[in-house]
Amino acid sequence: MAKAFRSGLLLVLITIAFFSIPLVLFPTITFHYLFPKIVMDDPMISKVFLGVWTSFAFYTFVYVPISYILAYKDTKFSLFMGVVNWIDGYLLMYIAIEKVNITADQFWLVLTLMHVIRAVSFYWRMRWLQSKTFSVHLKAS
């Protein structure tokens, strides 16, 4: 299982590194290419695209532990996380945007926080499922 995790993590890291080229290394050029009619100063573009990249990185990382959880057919946890994702995805964003009036760069930081919480939750569940499986195999031996 550790080899499969490393392979999945390597694929995710390569994907994240690939997307860091336009988002982190060349944010101004990328922004002007994607949004030629919108005017924004360079420091704000860098902040926003760094937030987009970190959000994307944690969102992408979530797929490694999710694949384990789906392989274990842990549908109750998947349903639970679907409800949690709805709450943090809509309620947290509603509060952040409507009540707190966050800016564009802060929006991506809040979204990154949501993805970090999701990634950690799925990772902990994956580790718990792995330890449960190993303990069953040890008892059977």
C-alpha cells in the first residue's frame, strides 16, 4: 500500500508542479493572457494566482486518500464528508463573502483552508482504514 500511495503522491506532485509554472512563475503573463480586458496591479495578480495554486494543490492532493477510501468501500464516511463539504463549501463561503466581505486574494486563502481541512480528514481516514486492515491481517497470522 505504501508503494501505491507514493505513486499516487508522485503523480499529484508532478501535476501540481506543472501548474505552478503559469500560476506561480508567470502569474502576470498568465493573467493578461486569460483576462486581457481586466486591469489589476501585479502584486494583486501574484497574490490571487498564488492562492489559486495553493487551493489547486490541496484540492488535487485530496484524490490520493479518496482513492483509498473508495477502494475500501467506505460509503458512510464518503456520505459524511459530502455533507461536511457542502457545509464548508457553501456555508463557510457564504459567511466569508457576504458577511465578512473578503477580497479576491482572501477568497482563495479561505478556499485553500477548506481544501486543507478536507485533505487532512481524508488522509486521517485513509490511515485509520490502513491500520484497521493491518491489525486484521496480524490477527489472522
